[in-house]
Amino acid sequence: MYERLCRVGLKIPPFALLGRRKKDRELDRAVRFLAPKMNLTSQGVASTSYLVAFLVLVGLLWSMSLLATNPLVIVPPSTIIAVVAYYFMVSYPVSLMNSYKSALSEEADIVFEQFVLVFQSRGTIFDAIEMVAQSEHPYLSESFRRILDQTQNGVPPEKAIADFARDQPSDDLRRYLLAVLTALEKKTDLLELLSGESFEADTMLRQKNLELESRLLIVAALTTYLPIMFTLAISLTGYGTSPFVLLIAPLFVGLGWIMTSRFRRQFSAYFDRPQKSGAMSPPQKDIAAEYDEFVNFLILLGERLRSGDTLEVALPAVRDATSAEIQRLIDPAIQSVYWQSESIKQAMAIAGEKALGKRVAQMLKIISLMCEASASEAGERLSKLAAHMVKRSAIIKERGSIIAAQRLKVYILGLTSAAVLGLLSSLTPFLFIGALMHQGPLWNPQALSLIDLAPLIIALGVMTVSTGFQNSRMVNGGRPALFGLACGLVFLCAFALSSALLGTVHI
């Protein structure tokens, strides 16, 4: 859809002319980086951004003029929304490019090790590019397959790699690729100094840890206080008994789901991402256990390979020293090599398919490729990678401790907001300002029946249970469904007690 809009913007002369005048180096870089996935041009993005902003402004001015005549009411919000629409359209390619930054930084160290191993075994840069292209790295393997196609068309591999390094957003990957190009297919001191390091990925993890506490509380507060504001607005306008109130509940449930799920994707304590996504994806605690045990397996395997063993010999040698999580992965590989006479590459591919986490699966498949170049050198590299993975695991575990420390605050916030919602819903007859203005100083609020307030009670009950459940999942609570039910019961108890004491609601 975005690509189609960008093609439309290029065909409208006034906006196409404005698009040509816009100079944005970051946008040019994002367009080049996204070329394998999206057919965009910088002029098309800029032209469409101006077009969308103009259409949004005109549409809002026209629609709001039907509801209000005061220009002070119409112009400011229309202008603000049009400006937001412009920046959303023009920054979308840059935001999409930056979304790959973390994934590229996490894979950069493994790609670098593959280049070093190829050079140590006296391979060429073509061999290294082909190894990375076959390794199933997210986005990187696809990009290196594109580099292979460029070299077949006569582009020097050094130029293709340099162009890719310049256009992608990860500083770590750019540094690694430039070091590879300067090594001239030889093992150098610079390559050894950079080996086993991933500066940007660790820095990003620490930054997220610093942002975690404030963002967690902001999300929890918004999902709990927005229903309170909604209840006040409904009560003050006298729509508390309207059945249309029920339509607001799915909106708030969806809004809460979007906010909490976005938080979990960006800030929860991920040790590794699930290899298979969807409803049947494994829980994070199982992936974390597999990740930790896999690091121990790498340490054992690296020592065996450094001592001169081949991968076929090293796997059964370390098998008994590993945990059940790793034995589940390497047992099929050992059986396929010794009982089915399959190659070690096929065996490690079978082990990778059984892994829960994506990074563990990729590492299992890459180990065989690394050992093809040199088993002893692969052992040294695996030991360095294992040491670095231990450091990264410690940083990630900090997030888990921060989330655990804030869990009690989120629980208390959810329960108190449920009680406040129950109190406000029982005060609905008192909060209707229209009745006060109509009856004057002798205003005497009538007690409403439970049937009259049923739409509001049902809507708030659903919102309270959903918010409690989602917030509990956000902080990795043990029983999110039980906490959601507890919030719903607190809401009903507060409503019943306050209604009975105030006499505002009767059966």
C-alpha cells in the first residue's frame, strides 16, 4: 500500500516538484537499504508525504466545518493532524530501516566470525559471502545473496559489500565489514581485536534497561487511567445508561492490547526470539532455559574442537555433560551421523529445526559451516562467542529483575484503579451535570436501577478484567488470568458497597 501511494505521488506535478526539492540523506539511505524489499524512491516518498498532508488538511477542514463554524476550532487541530500525517509518511522508510538495527547488530558478530574463519582457511571473499548467504541470518543472508547476484553481473565484491555497509543502520555491522575489506582476505590483528565483540547491541540493551521502568509504569498508568477518564466523561454527559456504551469496551480492550504487546516486544526480557511464531510459540521461560544451556554447550564444544576433535567426535563426547534441553537437540544429530550415515551438515540442520529459539537454531547450523573451514579455529571462535553470549545474557537478565521489581506496583495500580472505577460507576446519577442545570438548586438525583446501569457496568467490567490480564502479562506475572479476574471482582465489590452506602443504585 505504501509503495502504491508513493507511485501515485510521483504522478501529480505540484507535489512531484516539491518532492524533487527535498534533500534528506537519511531518507536516501533508507530507500537504498530497503531496495530488496520495497521499490521506493526518495522523490516518491517526499511527494506522497506532501500529498497526504494536503488531503488530510482539506478533508478535515471540510468535515469539521460541517460541525463547527469558528475557525479557531477548525484550523488548529486540522493543521496539527496534517503535520503528523506528513511526518509519519516521510519518516516511515527511516523508521523501518531503524527497526532492523537491533537484529543486524545481534547477528553482526556471527557474520564477522564467518569471514574470519574463511580467511584463516585461505578462502576468498567470494567463499565468505556465499557462507553468509547460506546461513539463514534474518535479512543479512538475503542481502548477501543479492551481493552474490551483483558480483555475477560484474560488480566487484568489495564495492558491493562497501555499498551495503554504507546503507545499513548498524554501526557494529558497518565496522565489521570495513575491517573485513581492509584485511584483504588475510587474518590480521584488527580482526582479532574486533573478534567476539558487539558494542552496539550491548549498548542498546543497556539503554532499554534504563528506559524500562519509566515506560512500564507509563503503559500501566495509561491502560488503567483511561477507563477512569472515560467513566467520568460518560457520567458527566448523562450517557451512563445508554446501550451504546457497550461499543466502547472493545475499543479500550484493543487499545490496551496494542500498548502492552508493543511493550512486550520491545522491552520484555528476551533471551532469544522464538523460532516458530504464532499461537503455538514456546513460552519465554523455556527459550531462556534453552539459551542458557546452549551457552554452556558452546563452551564444552569449543574446548573439544580446540583440542583437535572433529565435530562428529566432539558431539557425543560432550553429550553426557549437557542438560536435557541440549540433549534433546543433539541426540537426533548424533543418531543421523552414526546410524543413518548422513553428513554432519545435515545433522546440525536437524538439530537446528528442533531448537525453540531462533538464535540457537542459527548457531547450530553455522557450527557445521565453521568446522568445515577449520575445526580447531572454529573451537576458538565458539569459545569467544560463548563468552560474549554470557555477558549479553547477564545484561538481558537485568531487564527481568527490573520487571520483577515493578510487578508489585503494577498489581497495586490495577487493583486500586478497579476500585476507583467501581466507585465512579455508582456515582453516575450524581455526576450528570445536565440534570443539575435542568432542575436548578433543588436538584434531587434519582436512584437508578441495576438494569439501567447494566451497559456501563458490563463495559467497565470487561475493560477492568482485560486491563488486569494484559498488565499482568506485561510484567511476566505467573497467573495473568487470575489477576484479571481479581480486578473484576474488586470492581464489582466497590460498586456494590458504594451503591449500597449511597443509595444511588437499586435492584
